[in-house]
Amino acid sequence: MKNRLRDALRASRAAYTEIRLERSWTTGVSYRGRRLEGATASTDSGGFVRCLNHGCGWGMASFTALDRLPAMAARAHELSLAVRLEEPIRLAEVPPRETDSALPLGRDVRGIPLETKQRHLAALNALMLDRDRRIVDTQASYRDEVCEYWFANSEGTLLYEVRPEVTLSAVAMARDDGIIERALESLGRRAGWDAVEGREEQFLAAADRAVSLLAAPRVRGGTYPVVLDPKLAGVFVHEAFGHLSEADFVYENPQARAMMTLGRRFGRPELIIGDDGSAAGLRGTLPFDDEGTPTRNTILVQNGVLVGRLHSRETAARMEEAPTGNARALSYRHPPIVRMTNTYIANGRGTRDDLVRDIPLGVYACDAMGGQTYLEDFSFTAGHAYMIRDGRIAELVKDVVIAGNLFQTLDRIDGIAGDFQWNELGGGCGKGGQSPLPVTEGAPHIRISEALVGGTLG
């Protein structure tokens, strides 16, 4: 395969050429209630070529037959010549390297029979269905993938990687007296079969929480001090802040460029936000991005001040900053674009109870069931929440929606605990038609001194 890459690069007439080749093995199992909805195994292979010429735009070609590589490289070169630009595309320098690397596989999922995976998920799913008579439906899913990956460019970089991934998801739906509630638990890792064994508590937790929410009252809407658990705090920083840190969005959007000015103060001195594509074992972790740039820990906010953003080689050159290893593609069918990897709020000090202790009336919001953002405005729905009364966590409540302005909210983070955790969830991030891209979020508990909480008026 490496010889094929070298031969194609030598034959290319473009000023710059890069090639990605992939070969992947995937299995998946899904249940709806007690019904097996699917059990599949598949393989896929293909490649993607990008060419660039002086004064021209990108020429790109995707293909599934590897013997078409020389023809696709020639085609990408022709397409590049057809796109004339007033502002030339430049690429920030990245030292060439030749490296083989494999993320830890543990027990390789390719050695586990599909029947074993199906039986394992069936047993976990049955735990939810048998937990309580009020559990009326479930959704359970398992997916794994191992991808062999090659990258090479005309500057001398040649990479080979093995990229594993497993995800496991549990959804429980409970019903009683016409009320229906839903709870979700999921797991996602760059790992092997070991990661999904012993997950009974994850599935039982989904069932128990769905049942508990049946009797929970709706939160009364208003403005409260709010404590976010690490899951919701991680989703908050990903959705509300992380996308605004992606340099292609900043460069192309004048309003975003005005908001995301380096040196602008966003929060208190304790606030540190970053994106770390090199953190071990996480879904957003890889040794290199899809342009061959090494991943790294990129600090975005340091002591409350915006100090960085996420870059591809192209956006780094445009904005005269350093590439950060954040050019990612969902597969060989797509071009790399600027994406997050593992986005986080850094650790503070103390405990969750320290954040709660001096709140007379507030909300402790946990998990994330969905949300939306538009530039600096956001709203998120917590999976569940509790009232805080006289410095203690009190009754379970539901239908908690937190909304606000990003910059005001960041400035109102007045407490960050020292209990950081990565949220190894099984979802993904969407952008530019590429979804779900594996990512991870992380955070400790955080306290927002004042936030708008939507709920019942009663």
C-alpha cells in the first residue's frame, strides 16, 4: 500500500498532492424492546485525493477501487486547475514524517464472533426490560470499527495507523398514568472488546432514571444559580464554545471574527478551556489529523482570556497562526475540515458540595438530552436535574432547559470543582454534512451564578 502511495505521488503533476486510503471492518447490533432489529458485519475500503496548484483551488476525488488511485490523482489535479482564485490558498508548514502507529486494541473486536456481540447486547437490554413493569420500551445498540489508515503527501509525509472504536448505548422508556419519560446512557472509546464488558450498571441506570422521572415534578421556570455536572458542562463547552473556536467558521464569518478576537476576556481567571486530540483512549484522539499534522493539547481560553483557536493547515496560514491538528474527515468520502477532538473545561478546586453549599435556591442540572446554538446564544435540555435548597441537593425535577448568552454565561462561572472527568459518550458531532464524527467532552462540576432556566410557570 505504501508503494502505491509513493508511485501515485511521483506521478502527480500538481504542486501539492495528498492521499488518504482506508480499509475498515465494522459490526453492529441493535434491539428495540425484545426485538432484534439488526446484526450486521461489513467491510469498506477507498481513498481520497486532494491536489493544489498555484493560484488555483482544491481539486478533490474520492474512490472505492484502489486500482483507480493513479487516475483519481490525475483527475484531482485537473479539477484544481479548473478553479482559479484571486486569493491563493497557502498551507502552514508541517515537518514531514514517516510513522507507523496503532492505538491500543485490547481484545480486538475482529476476533469476537458477531453472535457473541449479539448475545451480550441482548442480555444488557433484558436488564432494562426486566427492571420494572413501567419500562415499556427500550433501544439498545452496539457498534465497533477497526480502520486501517494510510496518509501520504508530496512533502514527504507517510503515515500508517490502526484506529479502533467501540460504542454502546442504552435508552429506556417508562410509562405510568399517561406520563412517558426517557433516559439515556452511552459509552464510546478508542478501544476493543474489553471496553464494553461489565456494563450492566450502565443499562440499569437508564431504566432506573426513566422510572424515577415519572414522578418528578417539572422545574419552575426562572433565574437561578445553576450547577452543571461534568456531562452537561462538557456538552456546553463543546456546543456553545467549541464550534466558535473552529477557525474556518471564524475566518468566513465576520460576526464570529469580531466576537472571537484573541485577547478578549471571556471569564474569570480560573477558567481554562482547551481541545486535546492527544489525550489517551478517547474517541476524538488520534496521533495525527487527516492532513498529517500531529494532534496536541490546544489551549483556547487561558485564565479567562481567549488565546487560541482550532486550525487546519489552510486556516492557520490564512490567519498567520500555527496548525493545531484539527483537520478531520468522517471517512475517505469527505475532505478534511476544521473539527474539535476532545474539548474540555480544565480542573478547578474543591468538590461539588463546595459549589452547592452556599446556594439557598438553585438547580443542579445533569446529563444532556439535546440543545441548539446560534453564534453566542444557546439552549440545552438537561437529561435530569435536582433542586438545590439551603445548600443541599434536594428533589429530582425534569424538563429543565438552560438558555443564555455564551459570553455572559462564561463570565458568570464563579466556581469550578476539582473533579474533572472525560465524558466517554457514544454520540458524535455534526458539521458540513459529516456526522457523526467521534469526539469527547470533559469538565468538572461548574457553577453559574445566574442562568435562565425554562420550565413550568406553575
